[in-house]
Amino acid sequence: MMNTMNLDMLKEFGNGGYAQARALGELNLRTWERLFEKQMETFGLLIDNANAQIELASEAREVSDMKAMVEGQGELNRKLAEALTSKGRETLELANTSRNEYKAWMEEGMGIFTKLAGSATKAS
């Protein structure tokens, strides 16, 4: 009877560990997907800015157009800086959300372990 109880506890530990490992893998995947999405959005901002800069430069055909081009570049850079700052804030929010999800995962795992360890202690 004692051996059966020990095997059942080992099975529970194994199942709990597997479930937690799987949950961690899913959490990692979701986190990396969100981070990659933010990275691609930021890359898109940079590409759009570069295209706008090229368009602005191509419109300046004479020396008198240079002032307008420089002013336009300043405005484009201001907009890019604002957009990058916004993306930075979004990424920080994502990091905070991920931190909370990892914390919840760890607390859940500790709860499962504590429960199973308590059962094992009572059984012996």
C-alpha cells in the first residue's frame, strides 16, 4: 500500500511538473511573439521615416529648396522621436505584463509543489 501511495505521489509530481513546464513554454512563446510584434512595428516606423526622408530630399532640386527640406527633416525626426518614445512605453507595459504573468506562473507552480509536498509529508 505504501509503495502504491509513493508511486501515486511521484505520478502527481511528474504530471504537475509537466503541466508547469508546458505552461512556461506557452508563456515564453506568447512573450516572444508580443516582443517580436513590437520590434516589427518599430522597424516599420524606421522604414517609413527613411522613405519620407528620401522623398523630401528628392523634392529639393535647388539650393532655395534646402531650407524647406531641412525643416521637413526636423519635423519628420520629431515625429519619429515621438513614435519611438510611444513604442518604448508600450514595450515597458509589455515587460510589466510579462513580469506579472511569470510571477503568476511561479506562484502557481509553488502552490502545486507545496500541496504535493504536504501530501507526501502526511503520507509518510
